[in-house]
Amino acid sequence: MEKASAGMWRKIDSRYNLVGSMCERCGTKYFPQRAICRNCGKDTKMLHRKMSGRGTVYSHSEIRVPAEAFKESAPYTVGIIELEEGPKVEGHIIDNGKKVEIGTKVKTAFRKMYTDGEEGLIHYHFKFIPE
């Protein structure tokens, strides 16, 4: 078995991209990926689709008292983002000096979330940047 490495993780498309699903029958789009469409049930084929990574802020909140892993980042903003394709996702909103409001246009960026354990395993996740 191959030892886990940064290069190996980068080969997994859904690890560093917003990859969701689309129902072949009704066209409903989902994130994260699903095996079964909520509208059509199990008798349909789900197609994997990379999302554009663009969307609008649906809701947001500033976190001033964070979980231990995010203490160094406080205060920070989290939000619910409605992607252009339709699904809503949760994520950190990067402070780039632009005011964040409901309706603010954002784009996805993959950034470091936190470092874990004695070996310093770095966890990455998508965040959103106001445009």
C-alpha cells in the first residue's frame, strides 16, 4: 500500500475541488456527492460534476469564541454560500477587506484550516473569498 503523501492526496479530484452530483433524470444538483437523487429515488444515475466554485452569501456570522483548532484565526466569518449551480454549502469567508453581506459574490479558494497532532498534519478545506 502506498504511504500517504501530499502528492497522493492531490490526485483525488474531490479532495481539492468542489465535486458534487447531478441527477441524470431531473437535473437536480447536489453537494457533496450523492448516490441517490432525493427527487427521483434510486432508479436514476448520478453524474459527478465539478462545481464552478462561485456563489453568493446566503447567510453569515462572525465567530469570536472559536473551537480550539481555530483559536489563532479568531475572529473569523463563516457563512452559508449558495453556489451558482444551486446547492448551499458552509465555509469560512476569508477577510480580504471587503464587507460581507447577504448577496455578496464569492469564489472558492482552498486554504489551510488547521494543523493537527504531533506530526503537524495540515488539514485543507475550501474557503470563500468575497469578489
